[in-house]
Amino acid sequence: MNTRSEVSIFRLYLLRAMYAFMAIGLAIYKLPAIFNPPANLSTMSSVVLSVLAGLGLLAGVGIHRPLKMLPLLFFEFMWKAVWVLAFALPQWSAGQLAPDVQEVLINNLMGIVLIPLVMPWGYVFNQYVKMPGDPWMKQIALNQEGRTTGSEA
């Protein structure tokens, strides 16, 4: 099935808006710390900033190629969901949610809500669930004489 008939132009623009939201948000809130890092920046914080900068740059690619970059949205959704479930929710349920954690929680919940809303679920099902996976080993084919030949199909 052709992508154009599978995903509407409207849905493609929703995806582009999501990628733009990610790219612009990360550029505004994270790039300043990359170009002018605080003196007390820990190694782990510098790694997190670098990963988020990479996400922001790849989100820019998503504006141009929204369907090809869907795995980026899967990743964005999954890390936010894991953080909320594993770290924020236990703190919240124990009544120990610090103000800085609360701000991150709100930002992550926004992604957890928006990403599923813009996701083209029919396309995702057809491309990632229904379609056969890539081969694990080299394919073996028979030539016209009945001999086996390796192919990279």
C-alpha cells in the first residue's frame, strides 16, 4: 500500500508539528546549556544534554521525513513513560514530589499524551506489526540448475 493513501496529509502535518515542537523546545531549553555549560555540570548531566541535543537534531529531520522518523517518537514516548512510571509516580504516591521533579513530570506527561494523539496508528500497525521483519540470516536461493546460491534479498 502506498504511503500517501495510508497516511493523510493532515496526519503528516500533525507529525511535523510534533517534531517541530520537540526540536524548538529542546533548542530553547537545552541548547544554551550546551553552548555555555554551567561550571558545576556533572558528567551524567552533560550526557543527558548531549542525548537531548541529538533528539532535537533528529526531530529536525522528522519535520522533513515524518514517517521515516517515527522510531524517534517511539523512543521519546518510551523514555518519558519509563521515567514517569519508575521515578515520578513513586515519589508522587509517597507525597515526596519536589518542585523540580513536578516540572519535569508535567513536561513528560505532555509528551506521553501528545505522541499517541499524532501517531498514525494504522500505518504503525502495517509497517511495524503486520509487515514481516528483516531476515536474520543470509537468504539461500536455488538457481535454475537447482544449486543453492547466497542472496542478500
